[in-house]
Amino acid sequence: MKVNIAKGGNQAIATPESAWRKRKDAWEHLGYILSEISTMPDDESRCRENEREAGRLLGLLAAIEPYWANPGMEYFNHVTALMSDGHYEDAMRLVYQANQSFRTQTQYFDVDGHDGAAAEAGDRDTANAGYSQYGARMVPQVEILLVDNGPAEEIERFKEEILEQRQHTDPFHYNFVVVPSVEDALAAIVINPSIQSVVLCARYSIKSSRRLSSTLQNFITGRMEGYFTSKRQVQGLLDLEQILEKLRPELPVYLIAGVALESIAHEITGRFRRIFSRNDRMDLHLSILAEVTDRYDTPFFAALQKYAKRPGGVFHALPISRAASVKNSPWARDLVDFYGKNLLLAETSATSGGLDSLLDPQSSIKKAHELAARAFRSHRTYFVTNGTSTANKIVHQSILAPGDIVLVDRNCHKSHHYSLVLAGANVSYLEAYPLNEHSLYGAVPLEEIKGRLLQLRREGLLHKVKMLTLTNCTFDGIIYDPRRVMEECLAIKPDLVFLWDEAWFAFAGFHPVYRQRTGMTAAARLEAQMETEEYRERHAAQSAALPAPGTAQDPANDDVWLRTRLVPDPEAVRLRVYSTQSTHKTLTSLRQGSMIHIYDQDFAVRNRNTFREAYMTHTSTSPNYQILASLDIGRRQAELEGYALVQRQVDLAQSIARAVSRHKLLSKYFRILNTADLVPEQYRSTRTSNPVRDGLAVWDESWQHDELVVDPSRLTLDISRTGVDGDTFKHTYLMDGHSIQVNKTSRSSVLLMTNIGTTRSAAAHLIEVLVKIAEGLERQGRIDGRVLVTGPGDGQGTTPLPDFSSFAPEFAGGGGSGNMRAAYYLTYRDPATEFLSSAQIKERIGAGQRVVSAVFVTPYPPGFPVLVPGQVVTMDIMRYMDELDTREIHGYHPNLGYQVFTGRALREYAEEILAPAAPLRA
């Protein structure tokens, strides 16, 4: 049999999200086909079938392999030549070796010349650590994109001359992916996450000669829109650099110019990492090494490793330091056995010897902060070792003072509510739209936010408004457009401070579509936009057209402000943006590892000292060094392979969604909620129900223009047709039955979260478990004679989710805000509160009496306070609480009931705040 690649057809490149999987599967399947061909008897029918399948696989690889260096086209052509000549066993051995490289996202290279594939196959763990069992020194192997449309012989000679500069001691190995055009360069950058640097030559074409998939072509065309309009070659290079920077900002871009590079240097200063002539081979090689090595650097982790290897005596705190108190103890020795010596050798109270102090960083921690700021595109970044709950408290306390007004999503994490009690600010709660049929809340519409700001302006309280706090993305994966939110709010309140709680969104900064929805990227792009003359002109035109602000007597003009997409005054705006991220939730870090990212134009003059004091208030003087080290490692990993990991995460999530929808039995009992289910149509200009499914270009367009979008890596599984509530399904069916962990449920749904650690086997296991559960439900249904209900939420009951009622007048602060701190500390008086059952509360409300909550009442799920200190209790809230079937409700005591204020305590407090202040004594 002679296999002809033409039989594979002119296949298009796979979509970016699935390219890694399809390429890996194609190489692995090709190895299987070659094995069959080599061993099968003379079966003509089977022979023809294998020939067709081999041709299809070769066609797929011929389309996608040109955008990878390893194994690459030369290797692929060798395989096809062997197959064409009938040398199937030799081809199979080559394909087997290629498949070894797919074991890890980053391939390894044996610089000692051993058989790297055999080494990895023999001992994967040691190979990944940098050494094989055969003694070879294994180093990471990365890929460098070279954009050059020159003669093939000249390009090969250039590559060889560059690669000749490599040395045995280099920290990693690299090969070139060579493409001739702008479109090919963008295709490679999008689908090949192994690329770590880009080298541009002045010789390039615009269009690709290859056939790209429609989704990839549309995405590239959209990203090129507005660029390459000039015929000047230099401008084209600048355009390409700018597009690459938006797609993969972590990658350095080098320029190889012609003999007259001095004449263009002034035009491109600051745009490229460095400019070279074609003869600067050693400098280019060293620059590539230095830049990737810089991203690999983990200053604190390296210092901790060095410290752990030093001998010394401990006459300080921490008996467990260097395992001193446990290594010879028969009662504690198992701690060493379980965790290992290195963990305990690295335990110390020292802040010297390169370890640094988290409270006053001057060396390794300071450098680690700076590298994290670079990675997340912030002005400043700070590590937090006790979770984002503490990070939120630090930011709130650094910005807010008693009497300031802060606008907060009522459904945000409890840490915000408690931190606002500590800060003493007046809280004005914003309402998210409810999804009653799914027992979920969505996000806060921009109209709601603008409306509250306009209300406060009418009431003369805008000067007291200090901050807006929103969760991005929400627990259920609903994501704001931070740039639009900030832009329109700043048009009303130019010095408004923003806190984006990105506890579940730390990974987003490392994918080109996700990145635009992060607080730091949005702040940087908004700042750049406001510096342009075109933006100033837009503001001037809108300012002339907008009516004067509404007043309390005549609020009509505010309707125009509400309907208009506002443009702030770039001369008046002070861009002050903070993001808190749970690194441990979505990137690599030990539990409680978090970061605070700051993009604040006024930080140095307005907030440096208060932030430092807040940081000192909430940060332990004995932070966990292992958490700090893991944050350092997590940043390194995100910079070097974050894009690959997020790309894979999204693809696996979508493969689970497809499996549920296409499986006959699964689709009978389960459904993955899509964008149309979670985001009402009025917040989606693109109107697509599933942007990711519709292709990269549609996904990108949706996330550029829609007010609210849904994270495709988070899957809300609707279980309403199973007849089982979410809490029971989580504990009985998933965790107890199959050891599958999930985080959140509602009455009719279970949230399935993929992450950068999710594997294909884990995704397959989940599908297998869901099939088993569905089969069990099917058998039980036949036994019980139960008829399946087919409407979403049918059979579950959908008590409307309650809105925030209001603060009691005693605690009201104007503009719908309230002073929770006053209510919180009023409970310290005895007896200021009493406990009432639900029936007693409803009886009092029915009799026209007022009932005011004294504490936070937070059911899990949904996980946010339904009642806060000082809030008026309503019938709707009590009906909702009565029908909740959750087992965990913080602030509610089953034996006592709800803690509320006594009428007497409220009257006495009201008299106090209304009484005239006592005169000061001399």
C-alpha cells in the first residue's frame, strides 16, 4: 500500500481551542494505523480503509504542523516519505517518538545526546524534573516564531547560524517556526502556545497561502482590521507588533532590520524589545535566552531553596524550623514522612539571608512583586497569604473612611460585607438581575449602577461616593465589561475608585479573549484611549450635546444620561483601579495564596500610606513562606504556559458540554446552561446563545461588545429534570457516590468548574459518572413509574429571589446607603437584640411592626447575605428563607431563630444620634 497525502484532502487548520487536542490525537492515531498496517494480514478491504484514514490524518497534520517546530514539517515529511515508500515500521517508530513529546505541554531536549524519548518513557517524573534515568540533562524546549518571506536557502542558513550559538549550558533549547506572512504569524501565535518569542524580518507578505478554518480566518481578519493600510514597510512591522502585543503580551518581539536600521530606529523606539541586523546572531541568541530566563526567574522561591540548603542553628521562634522538633520524635515523625524534609527545612521565622519581609520587602519578595506586576499588567502587585477575603479587606480599608459611600453588588462575597463594617463606610447595595428559574443571581446591569450614581448626584451626595465594588467574574461565571463600566461611571464621578473582585478570574490575563475583560487590562486600555485626540473630541461633542444633570426637583435629564453611552472627561478623570485575585483558585498556588493588583494613577500621592497601614493591619507578621513561594511559581508558570493551559481548559469544558448535549440519555436528564440562559437578551448585542461554540471570531466579537458574557470554562449543569435538589446531588450522587468535588449548587443546578489542572481523563470520568447517574435515574424511574418533567425548573418550585429591602431609618445614610458598622456594634449592647422564629417575625410584620436584622444571615447556597445588620426584614425574605433546603446558614440558629434588634434598642439608638452633641470642655 502506498499512502498518498492528497487523499487527506485540503484540510483547514483546526480551531485554536482544540488545535492542541486534534494535533495530539492525529499523531497518536497515525501511530495506531501504522501499527495495524505493519501487522495486518492481506485484507484488501481493511487495507483500503486504513489507507483512507492514514490519508485523512496526514492531511490534517499537513495543515497544522507548519505552525509547530517540534516535531515540525521536516519530521512530518520524513514520516510521509517513509509511508509512501512502504516503510511502515520505520514510520511507526518515528511517530512513536513524536508522541512521547506530547506527554507534557512543554517538550524536553536532551543536551547530552541521549535518546530523549526513551528517557522520558522510562522515567517521566525525573525527565520532567530536568533529568532522565540515564543521566541525561533534560532542559525545556520552546519554540520561536520567525516571520520571514525570503529565499528558503537563506532562511535555513540564518536558522543554522543562530542555532550554532547554542551552548551545552544553556537553560533551555529552542527551535524556529518559520512563516512567511502576517496571517500565518497570527495563526501560529493563536494556535501554538509553545511559542515564547517572535522574531520579525522586514520581508513578509500579508495573506497566507494556506487554507485557514473559517473561525480562525475570521478572528485574524477581525484583529487585523484598521491595520496594514499604509504601504510603508516600517508601519506594517509596527502594526504587526501591536497586534501581537494584544494577543500575547507576554511574548517579546524582536526586529531584524536591513542595512539601514539606524535610519528607522527613531521611528520604532520602545515598540520592539530590541532591533538587530542579520549579522547580530549571538546577540539575538542571548536576548532570546535572557528574556525567557527572566520570565522563568522566581526570586523568592530561589532564595527559599538556597536557605533550606544552608546549615545553621535556630535560636528563634518556630521549633518546627529545619524539622528540629519532629525529626527525632516518635510521636511527630510521621509529619516528616508525609510532607518530606524540604518543606520543614524551608520553615523559618527568618527574614534575612535573602528571604525578605512580606511587611517591608526589600529584596527577593520585592522582586517577586515586581515580576507579578509585569505578568498581570499592573502598576503594583502585592502577595497575600491569607486569601482574597483578606485582600478585599486591605483594599477597602485603604480607600474608605467612615461616612464615605461605597456602591456594592449585594451578592458579592461575604468578605466585602464584613470589610465594609470594619471600614465604617455607608453601603449602597446594587441589585443583580435574578434568574429565578435557576435559583441564581446574575450580575448588576450597568443601568442599575449608573442609575444609583445619578440618584446620589440628584440628592447632593455624589461627593461622598468613593468606590464601586463588583465581582468579576461571578461565582456562576458571569463577566462584566470593566472598561465600559469604568468609562461610563467616570463620566458621572471622575474620581471614582474601582475594586474588581477577580477571585475566580486570575487565569483570565493569559488568554487574548479573556484578557480584555480583566480589571488591569481594561484600565491600561482605557488610559491609552483617553490620551488620544480622537477621544478628547468625542468627549467634547458629547459634552455639548448632553443636557445638564438632573436635580431632585427635576430629574428628567438623568434619563438621557442613563440611555447614553457616556464618555468621561479625560482631563478630569483619575484612573484608580484595584483587582483582588485568588491565585490558588484558578492558577497554581497553595491554598490562601492571593494577590492584589493596583492600577492607580494617584497611588503615590493619595493611597500609598493608607494602603501600607491597611496591609500591615491584616497581614500576619509570620506569613507562610511556602504560600509565598507557590505564588512566585504560579506567576512563572502563568507567564510561560498560561496561554496553553487556559486554551486547554476552555476546550475541555466545551468537550464536556458537547458530550452532555449529544448523549441521548444525558440530554434527557441534564443540560448545560448557555449564555442565553444566564444573560438576558438586552445585555447581549451579538445575540448568540453560545459564543465559543460559534467560533473564535464570534466569541471575540461577543466579548468585545456585549455588556455581560459567560465564562465558557464554567459549566452550570441544570439538574431540574432529575427530581433531585442541588445540595443532595452534590453530596449524595457526586461526592459520596463517585468522589467528584464541586463547589457550588443551587436548588436546580450544580456548578462544574474546569481549571488549568483539569485533564482529559478527568473530563471523561465526569461524563462517565453522569451517565451512570442517568442510568440509575432511568432504572428508578421505571421502578417508580415516574414520568420525567421536561421544563426547566419544573417540579422544583421557584420562589423568587428576594431583593435587598432597605436599611432601617436609624442606620440610613442617604441615597439608599446604610451604616452597617453602627448596626453591627449596636449588638454589643446588652440586651439590644432578641431571637425570633420565622413564624414570630412574620406575625410581627403582619401586625405592621418593624423587624430589623442585627447580623448577617448567609445561606450556602447561594453564599451571599440575604440579611445584613440594620436591614429591614420583609415577608418576601422570610418566604425565601423558609423554602430554602440548604443545610448551612450562617447567622441563623436552628434552636433560637433569627437575631434581630429589640424595639427599645432601636428607639434608644435613634435618640442618641438625634441628640445634640455635648459641648467640648475647655
